[in-house]
Amino acid sequence: MEKQFPFLRSPRLALAVALGVGASFSGCTSTDSKQQKAQAAAPRPVSVAVAKVQQQDVPVYLTGLGSVTAFNTANIKSRVDGQIVEVNFKEGQNVKQGELLIVIDPRPYQAQLDQMQAQKFKDEATLRDAQLNLQRYTTLIPSGSIAQQQVDTQKSLVDQLEGTVRTDQAQIDNAKLQVLYCHITAPFAGRVGLRQVDKGNIVHASDTNPMLVLTQLQPIAVIFTLPEDQLQAVSQHMKNSTLQVEAYSRDDQTKLATGKLQTIDNEIDVTTGTAKLKAVFDNIDNQLWPNQFVNANLLLETRKNSTVLPTAAILRGPQGAYVYAVKPDKTVEARNVTISLTQGNLTTITSGLNPGDSVVTDGQDKLQTGSTIEPRSSGNPGNSTGGQNSGSAGKPPGNPASGTPASGTQAP
């Protein structure tokens, strides 16, 4: 060892070398500790969800609760007394207007008709004889061989017989009507419900229960309500075009049919502050049934080329609505925005952001202006509302409302 390191022969020299090596290691350790402390003190990026601000067409919907109403409903009852001899329909069958449904035994009424026709034939023969006598009496007046009184009496007899014939004709028409009432036909095209009588049953004109109920399902109507404050806007848009109405299921998830707004009721319900509106649907696939509960979405207008972003990005502060906009260096800044319309998960703004900007949609409670972020995608605003674009058949996001602030956020 002493041959390889001659300085070890001197104790003082060895001690100096040892102290130098120790100081070198101590300096390295102190430098590393400072770097670790500096890294620990530096702010870590905040993981947040971001989304792009987009420009697209935004449909404006008004939503109301409604129920389906058959366009026509008929409780079909008998207008004559008699026995049912034919039932020409099946329960749930779709029938056409004028189609024969039930036949009540017409023979008693046909016999009455024949009797009335025979009585008329007899009275017409008597009338013809009286008319011939009147003509003879009239020709004898110039010769003075007949009294004027006798001629007048004969003319009165002719008039009485003519009245009798007219009465006979009226009775015949009534008898024909009774025979017609024995053949019950569909007053309109519709669907037959559950029948209440069978072949062989005796029915009466005074019966309270119908023999069947016929409802018209194509087209069909939906009666829904809207707040009175929205009626003026609806009325104005109705003057310009026919408004579209979409009917959704009870859970507001399944679109059932698309129809058109027909009219607004002529009065407002003072107890609820709402008015009734009626929409008509073709209902070709029979998705709507009478008395069914639906959610009606009235398409009021479509705003073209609007600047939109997810509603989750909107916050509220003392100076109004604002968002955290993402800068290119992955820091954020608070920007005030002007909200034009909020529908569900989609908000339209008129100032504060431009299409293509990125905004934070989740994790804002940990941010302030200048914070560094680690973005994670949350999808675009179109996807956040179910792909709702111009002409889209997706679910409308709901009633217009103002933006809702996220909890636990700081104002800019």
C-alpha cells in the first residue's frame, strides 16, 4: 500500500487528503438536497378536463309536459233495439271509414218499411181519383151544371190526400233510416278497441255502455303546456313558419314521433300560469297512444353559426359569468363571457371566447389565473349534448336557462 500511495507514509499528509475527500462529498450532498427542495416547492400541474369552443348551429327548444289525445274518438252505441246478428271486426283491428262493423237484425224494420210503402201506394191511388174528379168538376163550371162550393170541397179533399201521401213518404224515410241504423259502420278510419257485446246479444238505444270504442290514431294529437311568458315568442314564430314538435317518452330518453304545432289555446290557466298547445302527429308507426304521457319539445328556432361550449365550463363570480381559458403554455386565465343561451349541456356565448379556444370543464375549483394544468380531453361540446347539430334528430337538451355556476370556485 505504501509503495502505491507514498503520501500515506506521512500522517499529516494522509489526514489532509481525508479531509479534502470528505468536504467534496459533503458539498455534493448539500447541492442535491437544495435541488430536491426546489422541485418539491414548485407547483405541480393540475389535472383538468378541457374541451374546444366550437361554432355550430344551435336549435332552441321549449319543453312542456303533455298527453296524447286521439284525433277522434267514438263510443259506438246502437240507435235501435234489436238482436246482433253480425260482428264484422276483431279487437284491435284497423278499419276504414264506412266499413261495416255490426249488423242488428233489420227484418222488423224492413217489415215496417214495406208496410209504409204499401200505405203510400194506397193513398196515392185515392189521391189520383180525387184529382180526376176535381178536373171533371172544373170543366163543368162554365156550363153552370155544378156548384162552385162542390168544386172547392173537391179541391180541399185533393189537398188533404196530398198531405197524407207526404206523411206516408216521411214515414217511409224514417223506416229506411231505422234499417240503416241496423248496419253500424265506422264513422272514420281508426282502431277498434275491446268489444263489449257479442253476436246474439240484445241491444237497446237506451243502453249506456257502448258496443265498442273507435279511436283515430293516424293522425293523432298531443296536448302540452308552456309557461305564459313563452307564448308571445311562440306566436311570433308561428306567423313565419310551421313549428316542429318532437314527442319523447316518459323518461325523456326515447324519441317517439315528430309532428307540427297546430294551435295555441284561447286562454291561460290562472292556477298554473300555463297555456295549452296542440300538436298533430302522423303517427304512421303507432308509437303514440291515447292518454299516453309524453314530453313535448317545441323547436322554436335554429341559431346559425353560434359560438358554443360545454355548460360545465361556465362559472359565476362577482363580475358575472366566466371560464378558465387554456393558454398555449398550458396555463389558464379567467375570462368573462356573455351568455346568450343555455340548453342542458350546451351554452351559447356572444363574447369572451373564439371558436377553437380551449376551456376547462372539470377541476376548476383547484385553479386560479396562471395555474399550470395537465389537460385531459372531455370531448367537444357537440358530443356533450348528444351530437346536437343543425338538422340533427338527437335529443334536444331542454329548456333555455341561464348558466349554472360550479360549486367551490373562485371568481377571476
